[in-house]
Amino acid sequence: MTRQLRVNPIACSGHGLCAELLPELITLDEWGYPLLVDQPVPAGLAGRARRAVRDCPALALLLSEPSGASAEIQSQLRRTAQARARH
């Protein structure tokens, strides 16, 4: 299944961990916020991409199917809001 990395710019705090874990697909801008390549995640990097998503301290990174990005982003926004409400 083809997956693509997405970032929720509202949730992102610019920690930069994602770029450390997956420099092949993520660079940082001058303020430390992620810049993602606009291409599907190669199969050989899928495990590392999942780890970057899982380890994001702000829960701002997600993997989605390119065609279902809108629904996936909405789901991620809900999870982020729920996680923040618990803290």
C-alpha cells in the first residue's frame, strides 16, 4: 500500500525529531519545522516512517494514503485534540 507522510502544521511544535529519524524524507526549515518530500514513502523506509510518526512528541506527523488524506488528517486532528485534553 502506498503511503505518504503528512504533517499537521497546527499541532507541530518544531521539535525536529522526525528529521533526525527520517532525513531521507524530512528536512527542517530555518525555524525547525519539517519540510516533507512530496512523494510516497518508499517501501524500504516504511518502518522508519512509522517510527517517526509514532515518536513525534506533538503527534503532528502521520502516514496516509494519498487519496484519503483529508479524512486521515481529520482523524489525526481528533487524536491530537484528545491527547492534549488528557494532559
